Amino acid sequence: MTKRRTVTFLTLLIIILGISACGSRTEDPDGGTGDGADTQAAQMEQAAQAQQADTTSSDPAPAAESEVAEKALIVYFSWSGNTENVAAEIRTRTGADIFEIVPQEAYTEDYDTLLNIAQEEQKNGIRPAISEKVEDMDCYDLIYVGFPNWWGDMPMILYSFFDEYDLSGKTIAPFCTSGGSGLSDTVRTIETLEPDAVVLEGLHIGSSEADDPESAVAEWLSNLGTAE
């Protein structure tokens, strides 16, 4: 009798343990055994990491963008040296490359004779030839263009320059020197010659300021936002 009770007790114990084991497996959301909870946690962690990596990869890279700087060139024609002084000051404050427009046939050094030549060139639309060319104009974004004001206009050799180079998509910042004529209509003329360029506010330096143009150039560049 005692032996039968012992067998019955053991049988009941085995049945109870079996039911408990089945209950544990039923509660596992993955339908697995033992490590189901750990597996789900690992999968959730991997999904979170993947989402974070995807978000990071879609963010812009400001450091890379800041490395792409606007490249500038100063182009100028100078007869007396006044415009050259201004061009040199712009170069000092911007670090831009520089190109001097030099005619193939040099102008006279006599001022009165020069006035007659300049007037004759304007009257007949003469385009004096330029002795050298700008290397790789396409690589520049901003072009400073300097000249003296002759008879209320740019010297005709500047027209030669604009005829030769297509500045579409570039930004032009004109500057000029004169005894008191200012920029006249030169900014509007440049806009007509280069209709697909952006022409900024021009700078005029009087003859009396040309030897010491630092403050005027600094203020102009600051207003344009192009100082180094």
C-alpha cells in the first residue's frame, strides 16, 4: 500500500513538472525555449542601432561643405597706377588671384594725348587687343573688375575683356578710379555685357584717395561680405 502511494505521488509530481514546463514555453513570445527573451532584446537593440545609423547617414556634413570656398580673381586695367593700387589693396584683404589687363600696343604716357586716343576709341567702338589671357577662368566664382573712368565710361580695352570671356553664373564686383566722375553708367553697362552674371555694388575711388585706399576698400568689402 505504501509502495502504491509512493508510485502515485511520483507520477503526480512528474505530471505537475510537465505542466509547469509547458506553461513556461507558452509564455515565450518568440515560441522558443529558454533564451527567447534574450533573443528578442538583441533584435530590438539591433533595430535601434540600425535606425540610429540610418539617421546619422542622412544628416548633412557641414564640415565638408565649409571646405568649398568661393574662388576670386581680380582683373584690372590701370594707366596711371591708381587702379593698380586699389587692386593691390583688394588682393591684400581677400587673398584673391590677380590679373592685369595689358594692351598689346601700349598707350602713350602723355595724358592729353591719351584723352584723345580714348575718345577716338569710344567713338569708333575700337576693341584694343589684350596681350595675355586669364588661365582657367572657369574655376573662378567672383571676379573683381577694376578700371579708370575715361570719358564717363570704361576704357575700351575692358570691352575687349568682356567680349572675350563669358562670365555667366559668376559674380562681378566692379571698382573704378577717376578724378570725380564716379562709376557713371559702368555698372549698368557691365550688366548689359554680362546679362547672366550677378553684378554687385561698385566701388569708386577718387584720385586723391587712390594712394591710400585702405579704409574705402575695407568698408566696401565688408558691405559685400567678401573680405577674408
